[in-house]
Amino acid sequence: MAAIKHRRTALERVEKFVSDTYFTDCNLRGRLFGDRCPPASLSYFQTPRRIPYEKAVVQEFGPAQVGESFGPTWETCWFKVELSIPVAWAGREVHFIWESDGEGMVWRDAQPVQGLTKEGEKTSYILTRSLKESEPHSLTLYVELACNGLFGAGRGSMIAPPDPDRRVTLSKAELVVFNRDVYELLVDLEILLDMAQLLGEENQRSFQALYTANQMVNVCDVTDPSTFPAARDLAAAIFSQRNGESQHTIHAMGHCHIDSAWLWPYEETIRKCARSWVTVVHLMEHNPELTFACSQAQQFQWVQSCYPGLYARIQDFVAKGQFVPVGGTWVEMFWLPDTFGYSAQLPQLMRGCGIQRFLTQKLSWNLVNSFPHHTFFWEGIDGSRVLTHFPPGDSYGMHGRVEEMLKTVKNNKDKGRVNHSAFLFGFGDGGGGPTQKMLDRMKRMSDTDGLPRVQISTPDRLFSVLEKESSQLCTWVGELFLELHNGTYTTQAQIKKGNRECERILHDVEVLSTLAVAQDRGFLYPASQLQRLWRLLLLNQFHDVLPGSCIQLVVEDALQYYTEIRSAGAQLQEEAVQALCRDLLQPKGWSPPSSLVLNTLSWERTEVISRPGPDGTETLALVTVPSMGYALVQEPFVPPQPVAVRKQEDGSITMENGIIAVCLDTMGRLTSLQLLDSGRESVPDGCYANQFALFDDVPLYWDAWDVMDYHLETRKPVTTLLKPLEITLAGGLRGSVRFSLQVGKSSTLTQEIILDAACPHLRFLTQVEWKEAHKFLKVEFPVQVRSTNATYEIQFGHLQRPTHWNTSWDWARFEVWTHKWLDLSEHGFGVALLNDCKYGASAHRNILSLSLLRAPKSPDSTADIGHHQFTYAVMPHQGSFQEAGVIQQAYNLNFPLHVVPASCAQCPAWSAFSVSSSAVVLETVKQAGAG
């Protein structure tokens, strides 16, 4: 007995006894499988398309061999596997083993029955748990094999662009006898070994677990299964020693985070959902305690459409309370394990939808500061609060290991306030989900002294307990800012632009269609078309698509969806306008005597518009249009303060319109920006606004995702002039100037700077031919304003962030997100930057900066290379940004007036809605009950 006093030798002895590498000829692991036999026949056919089962099984199958490789990437191979189980295996548990580098789905009797993914630890399909004479000994299975792995097909590293020529090898396809008693003993020993190693030498339970495991090895003769029960009894004695009442309770829930697109296209995700969920349903049939939380309505819709039989089985388990739909939005929300930051507006949106609970874990990825809570109340910008929980194990892909349970308790930042926490187990991101082994591990840990209590639970059970314990919880006010992945506010600019444009299109279609319904009883509101288009737009708002952290195949899909929305939206908009203004529009073929202008925003607007002239050229007009209504363009008139554009002797150009006056140097930089009423100068002496700057942009790893703080040390102003500033419109209703710069080694930027009559902001219409690699382009506006905080628009609101780096929390926000505007104001005066499709920004000290373009190379090596067009604007103002109408001006920039030819020379202006307070934006008008 002296030998077991030596801790290291005892530990390593047990390790080798269960090792799948060492001594498998004589240890327990080597006895997991008994007899084996190959398939009676193995054949396949290959296709570049993802086709349904019915089409696959009628194809011509040719011979296939184990050890063969198949591909290339994104192809699909369908295997026909004919099996004949030996008669001698009667009474045994028989598995079909399949190991390959690709993702597989087993089909039996025309139904999907089991996902097979080596990376997801799923390599066997259980044919029978005890082979009976009455069961078929010969059967045919089909295996649908995707020529990509759980995480796509990156060349050399996971997030590298996909290798188009990767091949997947079929390394095993065989029937085996599965020794269930060996498996159970292996799980016992694994748990005891983990307890021995992880509880530490100062813990008596560590030694009890070690000595028990050592004794089990002593009594266990691997060649004689009759010795196994005695060994299992020793383990059971440890697992049956209970905890005290104060022990922490872990609520374990099956989970399978499936990125709706990432390192694979949307189409592959549909199959990932099926592979993962059919496995979950199969597990539930044999583990009635298993619960599984599933969070994306879009994915349910995919499975319902493509796998109706599986969907029906899922519905049965939903009814039983085991398969638990969570979330609350089309793609993912409110059960939101993985996204790159959380807007301060979300609590208000959640409460408005009747949602009071929120779960995520991504803030554990913070680069600089450790977030101080795991269970807390999160308060939004209007004071709305939601009970929020981060699983303290800092993962949504747990495996049910002792180490994870101990981390969950130790890492919990709210000890003493709550004594319950979530534990989400199952392979995730690429799908996969829970496994039987994960469940079996946790069964042994349900109430074992030395470990936290572990119970299979549901989101509702967990949050109900947390609500009861919530009196001592802390409150976090404002955004949950992820201090990582700041580059995603800028990456894949075309996707960002498509998102902003399509949000506008659908907004306008809803407004105009609703007004058309009110005006024309015969008009049918396009509810189903709008639902389809909104769902396409929301799908692209998935957290690896809109942020740009996806492969080129996904970008192509996303841009195609935007094209669909633009096309269908334009058609719906035209139909709505025709119905709304039926008596005012000209028949086709007329020469238009006048134009009708429609405004979809909730305030009156006076703006310069462009409309077709009698000779086909564009002419300008100044028009005033009431809120959410229309007006006829009156005969052109010269505004009280026309725009004046003048070239100076030194090549600089001045522009003014009675509201603002600017001076531009030959490189298009503002040397002066004056607000005429106040006489205030916005540009500090010796500084240049509209200054482009290029930064080196090489993150630590997550290329498309991250921009690191050190990029700020590599700033290089863009100063290579290709075409100096020249006047393109000399004034009147509109003045404009143009110039071109070389950016970096091979990119060019051309900008038209536009000043309209009666407009309080200066617009910058920008075209870039972008050909850089690992560079970051920004435009900077140093302003003569001093404030410790800048204001940024977020969804349906705004918030302030510091302009200084006093603390690590301030400094970690060196690159932040914004929507249509940001503003820096002191008492009585400020300057705002507006934009029509950008989301990354910063305001450090007195410099406002808008992030324009990045050039990452993973996971899309072509990201952002090509032509870009975008507009931003600068607006100096008196008073606060609210008083000055910055919010309204940013909306105006993003929601242009609609100009349509009219048949009448006169008609009264018409307004459907007006809002008496400028503090309120009537954001959406749609038909009630229309989704």
C-alpha cells in the first residue's frame, strides 16, 4: 500500500490506464470496442450542389474505399453504405463508426438520424443497443458528406481564407461492438482523475478521488468484464458523498451556437442546423432529462423548410419542454452568446418587447479590463433594466468537465449575491452540440462533495431563481462595450453600405405604403413582401456578416441579398407612390411640367433637389416639403442667400451660403470653417480638417475583427496630390469643388465637396479606388471645441463617451461605434460629423475621426478591395446638438427626398403626420399588425 502515497505515480498510472495513446494493447481504453467488420459495400457519388435526399439516392453510385480522399472544398459526397451485422453479435451493442475530415449526416429510411463530425466528437451512429434476432441484420445507410470541416476550410489556420482545393479523407467506416461497461468505467475514471488533479494537494477530496481511482485500477482486470462492477462500486461511493447546503448550483443546459454564416456560406449553415439538431433529438430520446436552448428563428425556419420530418420531431420535444426556443428576434437576440458589443439602447428595446432577461458571455473576451459582474441588472439609456447573466465559465461551448465546473464557481464575480449560474454545454460556432459523454460526466457530478451541484436545467428555471436572489445585485448603466473586435465597425464597407441603404429603403416603403393605404382604399399594403425583405436584411445583420468577419462566399451572398432588397424595394416604393399620388403623377411619355417631392421623415425639410430638365439634363431646385407628406416644386427661385464659390490667388477656394463659410486648400483640406451667425471658427489655427490619414493595421490575430491600439502610433497623413482643387459648380443653389489624392502605394481618392443653399452642413462625396493591404484609412476633423465627452448616435438614441484616456476603461475605447452622427460640443457651440454608411469613429481630445476603409486579409483575402462611394458631412452649430437639429440633419443626409414627375402645375402641400417636439423622431410608420 505504500506505493499509492506517491501522488505523481498514482496519477500517471491512472492516466495511462485510460489513455488512447499509451498502452492501448493492455489498458482499459483499448477495450472500448470489441469485434469489428467492414461494410458489405461502400459506394458514392459527388456533386457541387447541396441536393435533397430524394435526388441524391437516385444518382449513379461508384465504388469508394476507406482511406480515399474526396473534394475539393464545398463539394458534397453522398455515400451508400450497405451493412451486414454478424450473427455472432447477438445481444451486443453495435455502432456504425465513421471518421472523416468532413461534416457528415447519416440518413436511414429517408430520414436524417445522426450528425457525424470528428471535430465535434461524434463519430458513431448507434445501430442497436442490444442486437435482437428480430432486428434487421442487413441494412442500408446513406452518409451525406460536406467537403468542409466544422470550421470551414481555412488554409493553414482556422480564420485563413478557405483553401479551394482541400480534400477530406475517409479514415474509418466500419461496424463495431461497443462495450458499454468499459465506456462507463472510463467516464468514472476520467471524473476521478480530474478531481484528483484539479482540486489540489491541499484538498482531501483530491486524495480520496486519487486513491479510489488507483484502487479501481487494482481491482479491474481489463480481460475480465466481471471485475468491472466492483470497480464501478468504488467510484459510486465517491459520487454519492453529498455537498452541504451552501454549495453553488450550476444550471447546465445543452447548447449549440451555430453561426448563420461565417467560415462557410449560408447554404451550409442549413445543413449544420440539421446535423446538430437531429443529434440533439436523438440524444433526447435516450436522455429524457436533456434540455437544449436554441436561439435563432431563422434557423428554425430553414429546418422547417428543408427538413420537415426533423422539424416535426423538434416540435414534439418543444412541447415536452426539452427543446427550448429562446431569443426573441429573427437572427439572434436576448439570448446572445456571441456578438461584438451591446448597445445601451438594448434594455429599452427588450422591455418594449416584454423581455426582462438577457444572457451573453462575449465580454469575457475584453482585451483590457475584466468586466466586474456575471449576474447584474443592465440599465439602458431610458432607465429600463433587464436581469442579465453571463455564464461565469466564460464560454457557451462547455464539455461537462470538472475543470469547467470549478472555473464556473471560482470565476463568478458575484459570489455572495447569487448562488446559481448557467453552464452551456455542447460544441458551438460551427455547430455540433452536446454529446452523450458530456451528459454522462455531469450525471456523476450532480451532487458530489468537493464539486458544485450540477443539474440539467432550463433558462426559465435559472432566471427564476436569479430573480428571487436579485435584491443584492449591482446595476451596470449604459453600453456593454467589448474591448476587442473594434475593426468590425469598418471591415467590408460594401456590406455596411448595403445595410444602411436597405434599412432606408424598407423604412420608406413602409411609410409610403401606409400613407397609400390611408389615401387609396384599393391599395394593398405589401405585408408579406416586406416581411420577406426584412428577414433578408436581418439575416445579413448576423454577427459575422454585417461586421464583415466572414469569407468571400458569404460576402457575395450578402451583397446579392442587398441587390434583391433594392430591386424589390424600388418596385414596392413606386407602387406606393403611384397609389398615394395617383391624381398628381404624369402619364408616361409626357414632358414633365413640374415635379412632386415626397418626404418620409417627420419634420418639414427645405433642401436643394435635383430633377430632370426639359432637355434631359439635371436641374436644381430649392423646395420645402412638409413632414411625412409631399409638395410640388414651385418655379425655380434664387434663394435669399445663394451659394458663392471663389478661387483665391494661392489656389485655395472659399465657399459660403449665408450659414457657413469654408476655406479649402489645394488638397481639399479645410483651413477654416466658420458659423456665420456666431462668427465662431471651427478649425484651430495651424490645423487641417478633412485631413485623410493612413495607419498600419496588423492586429495580433483576428484580422477582419481587430484593430489594435498601437495602430495609432503609425499615423501617416495623406498628402500626395493627383489633381488639385478645382471648382465644379460655381454657386447659386449649389456650389461644389473637386480634387484627387493618392492614398498609400496604389489607391486613389476623389472627392467632391458640396455646399447647398439653406443647408447648415458641408458634404463630402467621396470615391475611393482601394487597393491596400493591412492599412486603415480615416478622415480627421480637429475642431476648436473643448469637452470631456463626445456624443454618438446609437440605435434610436445617443450616448456620451469620454474624449480622454484617464483610465484603462477610457483608453480601451480608442475606436468606437456610431450610427449616422457624432458630435463634440461645449456650452453654446459644437461641431458634428454626419455620414451615410459608416459605423467606426473616435473623438480623442478635440479631433473627430471617421473610420473609412480597412484592408484585412483573413478570412476574406479580397476584403474591401475595389471601388467605394460614401458621403460624410461636417456641421458646426450653435447651442446643443439637439437645439441645432444635428439629429434631423443626419436623418436628412440618410433619407433623401423622393422626386417624381408630376402632371399638374399646382396642388396644395400635404402632410400625414407632424410631431410638435423636436426631441421626438417618428422613426417608423407601418400598417398595424403588419409585422
